[in-house]
Amino acid sequence: MNVLIEVFVKILVAVALGFFLRKNRVLDERMQKGLSDMLLKAILPFSIVASANYERSSDLAKGMMAMLVASMLYYAVTLVCMRLLSKRLSMKDKEQRMFVTLTVFANTGFVGFPIMSALYGNKGLLLAVVFNMAYNVFMYTYGVHLVSGKTGNWKSVLLNPVTIASLLAILLFVSPVVLSEYVIGPIRLIGDMTVPLSMILIGSNLAMLPFGRVLGDPKSYIVSAMRLLVIPAVALAAMWGVSQLVTIDPTTAAVFVLMCALPCGSMNVIFSEKYNCAPDFAARATVQSMLLSMISLPTMAYICLRLFV
């Protein structure tokens, strides 16, 4: 419990710093865009590759395979369920389509990777990397198709820097190659910037939000409820039930549940703007879920800590 509190205190301090820097115009929109690109295209991939320098074990290999199966099932099942649910909501067609992607596709990279790394170290990050592989497959194919009405692009899946780094990390992990400190040291040094920089950028984003509109949107609360409460609760119940039947590594179970408990992914907003698919709704729901996740995510992390031991 003390470790959990320590991690989230560090995260909150970094978020508060980003908020302060943006409010005082130390960070501006142009600088934030540059830092975000640097994080996603360079620093985060370095962090992913560095996670491969983890002690190899058959248990972790089994955990990664279990995570792959669980994450593929998660996306397949939730996409069907949320699509059916969206048809029953009093929303316009474009809002219904955005509702599906907002509730299914969370912020696995920008928020998920740093938090799993902070809570569970390289092991947690490796497992999150596997989960994110399923995210890339479904988001850049069916997700893009749903928002745009066009066929998804496999090129976007394969040439994404995070995808490339993820594949490299998995290959390094399963291979007998052991990187020397001269190689892994600089990679780890750069990758260690992921957590503080990502949290600072989140704080910077929060500083510019119209909180009244964000917190006053009833449709966004439906998204937040599904994204932060219902889906994580179902994932938690499912993982706990499976753990009663077969032996599951506690870290694997906890990482899976927490990856299902993350706020809405920023890619939803980017695609909604690109294809003019209810962009205002997507932005409000994403921001609202980010704010509310500061309460729900630590709570879910504590539950996982107590349940999966």
C-alpha cells in the first residue's frame, strides 16, 4: 500500500508541475505539441525497448501469452457490446460511433505505459506492451473504419514507432541476446523520462480545459461510467473468476485490469477531428474521463493490490 501511495504522489506532483508551467506560460501550445511528439516517437519507444532487459523466465513468458489472449478477447467482446449499446442511446449517429471507440480504446500508451512501469517495473511495462499490440490491431483497423467509414490502414499499425519498439522488445526478450550496459544504459536513461514527461504533459493539458463544459456534459458521463467503472469492474470480475480456476500470475492479472481501467485515449480525439466525427463530444469525454480517472484509477490499483496477491 505504501508503494502505491508513493507512486501516485509522484504522479500527482508531476501533473501539478505541468499544470503550473502551462498556467504560467512556461509551456505553450507549440512546445507542448513538440514534447508530445518527442515522447510518442522517441522517448516512449526507448522505454519499451529498455523493458526487454528483464530477467527471462517461463512464468513471464506465460504471462505475456495470457495477456495477448486476454487483450484480444477484451477488444473483440467490448467492441460488439458497446456497438449494440450505442444503438440504444439517445445520440446522433456520429456520437454513437464515437461512443464505441471512446469506451473501448483507452489511453494505453501515454498513460498506461508510464503507470504500469511505475507500479510494476519492467515486468509491468512488458505486459502492457503486449496489451497495446492488440490495441494497435483493433484501433487502426476497425476503430478507424467505425469513425471514418473507410477501411483501416495496416500501414499505420506496422509503421507506428510504438508498434516497432514493442515488436523489438518482445523479440529481444525471447531471444538469447543480452544487451551490454553500454547499449542498454543509454536506452534506459532516455526511457526513464517517460513517466515524468508524460505526467507533466497531462498537467499542461488540464490547465487549458474549460472545466464547466467538460463537467457539465451528461453524454460524457455515460462514457466515463463505462470506461472507468463498468468495463474495469467486468474485467476485474472476469480475471478474478479465471484465477479461481487456473493459476494466473498476480502481476499479469493486475496489469490487465488496470489497462482496462484507463481513461479514454487521445487518438479518439485525433481521429474524430480528422474525419469530422463528433469532435467536440470526443474532446469533452476524453478530458472528463482523464479528470475522473485521478480518483478511479488509484482506487482500482488498490483493489488489484489487495485482490491479486
